[in-house]
Amino acid sequence: MKRPQYLFLVLLFSFFMYNACTVNNVTIKDEIGEVFTANNVSGTFGMFDNSRGGFTIYDLDRFKKGYPPGQTFNIMTALIGLNVGRVSDDSSLITVTDTSSVPPMKVYDAFHQSSSDHVSVLAKMIGRDTIKYWVDSVKYGNKKIDKANTAYWENDSLTISADEQLGLIKRLYFRQHPFRASVQESVKKMIIVENNAEYQLAYQLGVVQKNGKQLGWVVGWMEENRHVYPFVINFDAEAGVDTKEVGVKLAKEILLSVGFFKGRM
């Protein structure tokens, strides 16, 4: 693989494959597959333990394969929109002008609710060329944006692997992207779903309708005992399934299975 944002992970996997007796910072956990099976879906999971430098992976082959990002691309849209000033902050209103049935919504709410109508308007406000510039700068997935389709995050033009998503969300948490630190901090806050004295859980959900089925994403991090663990879930579900609900359920059940929510991590 040539993309530098996940080259370090590829090298790590290669080293693991040839030095299995001495390297212990990559753990392939096949038992995580039971959680996917119990929820009638198939998929992959990857997590990085930043304090120990270790990876936990289920289904390495799928983990490296590219898929449309769906609403997880909202992370990039929000970063770009705030960084270039198309919206001033997460309280800015986005108005869908082509229909009166969709009320204006704040950036924070549009992001949190994965409102395709409002995020599409924000993407148009930013402009394709500007988005392409930042997609190239961040080296987002295959960096291909279809000129003929405004919803390029939902078709097969722009794709990204779970591997690459893990690197992106890790760098967002540590504000290592080429955006202003204040912008990255603002987007980080938008992703937080649960925040209490015991843990912080943050994620962005994504759903893509594909070949009569659904592709689901959960991209975020778990923070417990002052340690952060970026994670990614990518899965297939049948048509008619509430993919977002399943994604949240998968995230919590997998995190529980690897030791979270027990105060031990």
C-alpha cells in the first residue's frame, strides 16, 4: 500500500506476520466475530490503544478494503467548512433553500443527526474544488471525487478503508490534521455522544445504500481512565435494517467484549 496515512500500520502488520513470536502489539481477535454474527451482520473492527501502541483487529482483509464513507465524511465537511470560514462556528445555521419542508438547522445538530440535506448544502457552500484540495491535503482514502455527482461520499467514487479511517480519527483526536487546532477541537466536541466521570464515548455514524443492501460505519474513540482508544467498525446489513441502531449496538457490545465499561482499561 502506498498511502502514507496508514503505511505505518501496514508495516506493523508485515512485521507481525514475520515475527509472530516476538511482537505483541497487534492482536487479531476472531471472537469479535461473534458480536457481528449475533447482530446478523458481517464486518470488521479495528482499535488502537494509544498508551501502549497496540492494535486490536477483527477481519484484517476487510479492514484494508476501501468503501464509500457515507456520513462519516461529514467529519471532513465540518472541518473544511469551519476552517475556510463557510460557517463561523457549530451554532451557524444551515438553510435548505430548495424546499420549505426542511427547517434550518445548526451545524452541530446537522452533524450530530447526520442530516444529509443540511450537510449537502454545506458541501455546496464550500465548493468541490476546495473540498478536493483538502481531501488531497489530508490524503483521504483514494482522494477521488466524482464531478458529476454531488453525493460523492455515498457512491463508489470516493472510498476509504477502515484502516485509513482509524488513522484519520486518531489524528483528529490529537489535532494533528492540517486544520486550525480550534477547528479540530470544535469538530471533536460534535462527535462526543456520552461523557461522564467513567468514560467518554464519541462516534460518527455512516450508512450507504449499496446493491440492495446497506453499508454501515461507526468511527470514533473511547476514552477511559485518561487513555484514548480510537476505533472503527465497518459492516454490511440487509435492506430494511436500522443500520444506525445496529452500529451503536455493535460499538457498545464490541467495546464491552474487549474490556470497556468495567473500569479496567
